[in-house]
Amino acid sequence: MKRIIVFLLLLNFTAYAQQHKKAIIVLTYDDALESQLDVALPQLDSLGFKATFFLMGNIGQATIPRWRQVALKGHELANHSLYHPCLLTTVKANQANNSGSYTVYMMLREIAEMNNLLFAVDGQTAPRTYAYPCTEVAVGSVNYVDSLRLAGTIKYARIGGGPDAVITDFKKLDVLQIPAWGVHAGVTGDELIAFAKKVQQSGGMGVFMFHGVGGDYITTPAAAHRQLLLYLKQHQDEIEVCTFKTGMDRVAAAGHN
Ligand SMILES: [Zn+2]
């Protein structure tokens, strides 16, 4: 009799687990901004969340020791290229960083060298993840996604997207073009939570793309950021918060790819 009860309980549990697949939320932060170190990280660490930071070559003597500590706490240091080339029509920047006059070779070399710099910072040899600067997948009008795939230097890469960028169809997913919601300046806590809820209900995956938090630019107010994190903490039974690499590994391991 006992055996039958255990068996029935197991059956019930299996049915429950299948119906309530845990959704994955990934928090990513671009451009190695100091407000991320000063504001976002203390908030993340106080709640035990691990996040992904897409760094560039402008990290230096003052910030490298801090980023090293970030890695030691279990966060992911990831690749956002060395010089962050963008179309000058999109972002006013140094003419030397105009992606319109880049070649694919220049871009791939820059990504490989940023991998080396990240190794010097955190000593990790595992394959890196990448975020396309300004979410552009082309340089000099040539799409370089497949060249990046062939180069083999990057395991997963993030593109852009709006607040509808909820990932549910993993079979159609290109691991080098994972969409993310690029949150706008002054986003509210309620807007951030609305996206998390959509992901939660879908049982899929959602990636946030932040820049400044409580400072710098494209700034998410510190209170809004904290409001999101508290929501995620309250719903940790249904939502798993993890780094971009871990989240993508989960998806791949589940045979969705
Ligand atoms: Zn960027």
C-alpha cells in the first residue's frame, strides 16, 4: 500500500513539474559602467543573484580589481568587444570606432583579443559569451554572425529587442542571436516586472539588457532595479535568475537546441 502511495505521489509530482517548468530570467549589464559596480552589484549580491556583465577594453587600473572581485562572487564577465564599434549614425563616437568602416576580420580579431583581456581579469578559460555592440550584427554592411560561428571564439551571443522579446520557441533559436529587451532610460519598476511576469507565465526565457543603474546613461533608476530584484526573489519558486551562459547552457542541456 505504501509503495502505491509513493508511486502516486511521484506521478503527481512529475505531472506538476511538467506543467510548471521554471522560467529563466537573465540580467545583463553592458559597457562596464561604474554605476553597475556601485549600485547594481550591491543590490544583486544582497539577494544572491548572479548576473552577466558585458565588458569592453576601456576597463583599467582602477576598475579591473573590482571586476575581478565581481567574477570571484560568481557573476559572469563577458565580451562586448574591445572598442565597441557602432555606426556613427547611431551613436556619436570616435571616427576610429565607426563599424561602417570595419571589416569582418577587424571585428573578429577584436572579439578574440577581448577574450584574452577577460582571461587576464578573471583567469577563466571556459568559452565566453558576447553582446553585439549597439546590437549591430553587421560591420561595413556585412553580417558577421556566421563568421563568428566559424571562428569558434564565442559560445552564445546576445542581440537586441523590445519588451516582447520573450523566448519560448527554443528550437528556432540561434545561439549567436539571442534576443533581449534593451530597457530604456527611466524605465519604471512596474515595466520591468511586467516583462518578468510575461516570461514567468510563458515558462520560457527572458533577457534584460541594462546600461546605467542609478547613474551613467540609459539609466534604470536604482529603485526600479531594486523593485525588479525583489519581485524575482519573491517568485524564485517559478523563476530562476542566472547568468547568460548558465541560462543558455540550461536551454541547450534540456535538448531544446
Ligand atoms: Zn554597449
